[in-house]
Amino acid sequence: MSYKELENIIDTKIQKAIRKHELIVAFISSIIGLVFIMGLFHAILLNHTQINAFCLR
């Protein structure tokens, strides 16, 4: 096995690891974004019901 073949094997392993890591980071960030959007939507809804209750009083 030559040095060049070994280098290619290591490069492909590193690229696979980077791809996997990018996928995990993207998945986690999308979940965090979804939770943030849901929280924002919930806060807007809550605020809307409070405004309605205050105006109807």
C-alpha cells in the first residue's frame, strides 16, 4: 500500500465523518428552530387571547 492510497483512504474517512457531523448539526439546529418557532407562535396566541379577554371585559 503506497502513501498516496493511504492518504486517499484517510481523506474519504474524514469526508464521511464531516458529512455525518454536518447532518447531525443541521438536524439539531432544525429542531431548535422548530421549538423556537413553536414557542413564538404559542406566545403570540397566548398574548392574543389575553388581549381579547382584556378588551371584552
